Amino acid sequence: MVNTLLEAGGRELLMLTADDGVSCFYISAEMGHLEVVNTLLEAGGRELLMLTADNAASCLYISVQNGHLEVVNALEAGGLELLMLTRDNGATCLIVSAQKGHLEVVNLEMECQNAGLSSHEITILKLG
């Protein structure tokens, strides 16, 4: 399937975004479509993974917001760089998962995040 995607439109097709900056990869992560996320990640690589919407929300941010733990695990290829991306309002993946009450995602992110938490993020976690 990946080869078919690449033959049909090349990487350029995968990198296209809607007017609001949302890509096919972003939508797949948002909806929790793990198989599609894995296929697109294989075809588009890190460049596709690091695309953000116009509000600077990443594919990781939107999958965390919706509590898609399996997709969050699949996005580990983005590493700390993807985890630390912030939206234009300053929100991080850790903040949104805490606000939404996605404890499994918070635990996973805290395991991955060795760069330290800001005081704002620690306050959010304490408030739960």
C-alpha cells in the first residue's frame, strides 16, 4: 500500500494540507486510525510527522487530546522534539492530556519526557 501511495502522487501528495494546515496524517491521528497512521508514517517519514496545523497543533497533540494511546505510542518516532512542540496558545501535549483526564497518556508522556516540566505543567498535573 505504501508503494502505491508513493507511485500515485509521491511524497508531495502526503505533504499537502488543507487551508488550516491540517494534513491527512493529522486527521488520521485525530481520529485514532492506528493502521492508517502507521502506513502514512512509513510513507511520509519524519517530515510528515512534524507537520503542524496553523494553530501549531501537532499530530501528537491532537491524538493526545482525543486519548488515542495506541496512536501516541506509534508517534514515538518524533521523539522529544515532537513531544515538546507547543500550540500557539502555549499548550503542550502533557497539559492537554492532563486537562482531558487521559491518565494513561499522561503516564506515557511523563515516562518519555526527561527534559523536565515547567512550573505551569506541574501545577496543571497537581490540579488534575
